[in-house]
Amino acid sequence: MAINKNHEFEELNGIKCSIVEKNVSKERAAFLKELLEHNKFEVVIAPSPPSKAAVAANPVAPAEGGPQTSTVGSDTPPPETFTVGVTNLAFNTVNALFGRLLRTKDGHIVTVAYWQQKEAISNDNVPYFQ
């Protein structure tokens, strides 16, 4: 059971994991995997089930002769998203970022902006709060 919303657990590919992020793109999953493996975490990535909004936007086609509901967006498959987790159940993303526990490949501390991929280089000499 999760301590709070920021510390969730789930079974990914048959392995109990601490969830890092849900519903991320393939590129984001690759970024997180590379960063977390560099920090000695065992990363598990599994396809996310389609969200309720995606299912509602793409209803299953009705049976032959049945009432026609909505065909808007039915040709478009839901976006492929992934859930990223680590096998270390003590891992918490918020604690790792604000506790300055993660490092980039060039040895800098991972900042929130770097984690969110807003900056290409982690500028760790600037404090989080002014």
C-alpha cells in the first residue's frame, strides 16, 4: 500500500516495483531508464493500460446491425504509453530529487528541471528555492 500519492507500488512484468512515473512516452521512458540505471537502480518498464479518457474517445465498434454510437476518432489508436518503476521499494521520486540523491552521467546533481527535461544540463549550483 502506498504511503501517499507520491510513493506508489505496482507489479510490473511480475516484479514488485516502486512507481517512478506512469503514462510516459517511449522517449521519456528511455530517458528515465538511462538516468536511473546510471544511479544503480534496476528499472522495469511496462506498457500502461489505456487511460479512461483514451477508451472513451475510442469506443469499440458496435456489433453488426447494432446501434451506431460514435465513430469520431475510432481510426486513431490510443497513444502508446509506459509505466516506469524501480525494484528498490524504498525509492521515492520526490525524496530522490529534493534530497539531491541522483547524479547525471557527468557527475552533477539531478535538478527538478533536468528531471522534467526542461534543461539539457543539470544546473545544480542554483538553489531550488530563492
